Amino acid sequence: MTGWESWSYLATLLAGLGCMALMDRRWRLAFWADAPRATVVVLAGMAVFVAWDLAALHLDLYRPGEGTAMTGIQVAAGLPLEELFFIGFLSYLTLVLHRLVDTRLATRLVRRRPEGAGAEGTGAGGRRAVERRAAGDQPAGRRREHR
């Protein structure tokens, strides 16, 4: 099959990655908060899943199907190009969701803590540290209000 239909799955994955990047940018969750760390985490996740896929293919546990929405480009024997983008999307999604839940939970905990409770401004467990983390590690003057 030729035409755009054979690229539709890859285009959908790229659109999903783009939307994830917009969320990441809006709330500074992963790459916009700490790009080197996010890169390592996403690449590590991708390495694990690609190794998993290659091992399963080698052991003949599954065979990739052929679909009309696939480009037909193989990165390795039985490993379609789209699989790499899907694994990248899955790793990025997991990181963004983890950071989103982590920052939202930290924000709620800070809001519920009564004034004077805990050691304010001391150590990693201090209130100011939690507030900085919830605000996306931004300087005090640049904090955004989470809604």
C-alpha cells in the first residue's frame, strides 16, 4: 500500500508525542524541568523495552503483524519502526504521569499541612523544599499557580 495510510500509525504516535511535549512544557514536568535527567530516564526505559522486544522475537514468542497503517520499515528483523516510537511514547508518558502525580500530590500535602507544622525550611523534608518541588523547581519569584 502506498500513500498516507501506510504512515497513519506513525503520524498518530508523533501527534501523541507532540501533545505529551506540550503538557510537559506547560507544567515543566520532565524535559522542561531537567532535560538531561529526563533524557536518561526515557532512553533507559526505551533500552529495557527494546531489549525485551528483541528477546521475545529471538525466542519466537510473538511475531509482529502486518497492518495497512504501518510503514513497513523494519529497524531489525521483526522490529518495525513504529515500535521504537511507541516505546519512546510509553517511556515519556510514564515519566510525565509520574511527575504530574508527584507534583500534584506534593502540592496537596503542602496545602493541607497546618501552619507551623513541621520544620519549615529545613532539609529535604521541610515545607519550602516541598513547595519548590511542587512548583516545578522554579525560583520563588517565578512560581505558577496550579489549577
